[in-house]
Amino acid sequence: MRFITAGESHGPALTAIVEGVPAGVSVSERHINADLRRRQMGYGRGARQCIESDEVSITSGVRFGVTLGSPVTLVVRNRDAQNWADRMAPFGKPPASLKRETRPRPGHADLVGVLKVGGEDCRDVIERASARSTAALVAAAGIAREFLAAVGVNVFSYVTSIGSVSLDEDEPLLSAPDYKPLDIEVSDLRCPSLETTEAMKARIDEARAAGESLGGAFRVVATGLLPGLGGYATPSDRLSARIGGALFGIPSVKGVEFGLGFAAAGLPGSQVHDAITLERGRGFGRATNRAGGLEGGMTTGLPLVVTCAVKPIPTLMSPLDTIDLDTLESVEASCERSDVCAVPSAAVVAEAQMAFCLAEAYLSKFGRDDMASIRGAIAAYRRRLGTMSK
């Protein structure tokens, strides 16, 4: 299962096409729209979220709420496009009033993008490099999430830090799978502690007043996984490589940790690896989950726990210095409307990336044509795992 997206930040719409979808997956526009709303939410978001009210329209691949086995097309309209129609017109000549964007922002794709393509207007890069494109990704992942739900897998996320304010967890790898959606989604920052949420909000207010932006960290968790998904024979088979690459595909993500992550580098092996256990009739397990649910590039059957570090938004209300592309003189960087903090949104996007990786891992092992056959293959695999523990 894979996807491609198209569309600009201020173009008419964002489009996603998902292929490799088996027949028989139940799909709900309501579920996808709920994820789109979660992507837009979060204390510290900018004015764009007041303009857009994202809703998906599915135009192919689904009939009467069930996938047909053909590519699924999803469209999310940009309401703000009406305000940019003359500046983003696909044909004709640029209006005389058009102002080129020549002050690239440090930390964004602006400068290296125009250097790459030989452009003279950062707008040509900004429109696609914008985080707005992740709305199409989240919509597309609705298909993968529905498939995963059908095979008993749930993917969720929560914010663990904003700037210098962190969630206090005694045993994060044990606590992570036990958080409930209500614990997370009632928070303005999708943090399961309301006390920590208030401290994070105060830090965001300080940053806003200073013209600054803030990053942070979040955790993505997948539960209900079978052991043995992924592979060990080649680097591209390893699920750790696929998930890591997908998460680093989110522009704001600067670090990815599986389980203990970097902390494992400072510990002896006895405090890093997970002792193997056996429960008669149920199969093999682990005494701990320090590996975060992945071992040798494959799932262990324990919850998959991944932590991501997110950089601050590049657009600053108190801009850094840059070089004007026309004059080659030092100026302040471009300053458009922007978020102060988008860590909760990035976490929802990471859920989407994780969902696609896990869906493809299931399809690779259990077949691709239809849900009845896939469920039968999973049942047979479960039976085989059960016999190994007798």
C-alpha cells in the first residue's frame, strides 16, 4: 500500500491517491475528517487554521463505504485558495502587483529549493514545502488506518515535551501503551497530563510574546501487532528502516528513537535487551519492552513505541537575517503568518506515516487482494504461533 499526494499550500485542493488497497476495507469519511481536525488543532497554531476547515472527499476506489481493490482518490479543498487565485494561477501572466518572495527563511526549504531548481521566487518552493501538504497525507492514511483497525491494530500519539517543558513519566515505555484517547485529546496540546499541558501553554505564550517559535517531542504508539512483521534479510526489509525513513520524511522531525533510543548507548546490554518469556498457549513474549517493539527489523508483538524530536517552526515573528536574492544584501527573513508551535499536529502526521508502514507490512506478509483472504491468513499464522508454545 502506497500513496502519492499533489497540490500546493494555496492551490485549489490537495489530492492523494492510495494504491495497493485490498478489496473489502470499510471506510468512513467521518473517521478521516476527525483525523484532519486533529491535525489542525493544538495551542499555538496560526491564523491559517481559522480559515481552513478540512474535510475529505473520496472520488474513486470506494463504493457504498467499502474499498473496491482499485486506487482510492481523496481530495481536501483549500478554502484560502480564493484569496490567492491571481498569485497561484496555473496559466496566464503574473499580475503586475505580484510580489516575488526573495527573502528565504533560515530553517525552511526556501533557499536550497531555489538553488536546486534555478528559480527566482521562493514562492515556487514554499507552496509545496509547506506543512499544509500534510493534510493530504493524513487524509490518505485514513485508508491505511481503517485497514489496520480491521486487523486489530491501533495507532495513536501524544506530546511529551514543548520547548523546555516535559511530561514526567516514570516508565515511558510501559506507560505509553496505556494512555487512552480521552487522556490525550482533551488536552489543547495532546499531552495526557493536564498539569503539564498548562505549563506547556504558558511556555508557548512566552515564545509568542518574544516573536519566537517552539519545537518539542512526541511519541507514536502502535498496539495489537503480530510478531514477525518486517524482515531481516536486507536493509529495505527492516521495518525500523521503513518507519524511520517515513518519520524523517516529515520536514519538522529531526530525531527518531525506537524504544530506549539514544539512552541505550550509555547502558550495558543487560539493561537494554528484553529477556524472552513463554506463556503456554499464547506464545513467546518479552519481560520488558526496551526495544520499543522492534527486534532485528521486525515486530516482537509488543507495543511499537517511537519517539520523535521536532524542530521549531522556521517562520519567526522576530526574523533572523538572510540574504535577499535580488540585491544580495543582508535583510530580515520573510515573515508570513505562522504557528508558534505545531508539535501536536506533527504527531498526527507521524501517526499517518506509521499507519502506512504497518499496513504495508501486514499486506506483504498476509496477502493483498481482499480482506477475507487476509483475515484467513492471519488466523492461520496465529494458530501456527500458538502451536510453537505447546
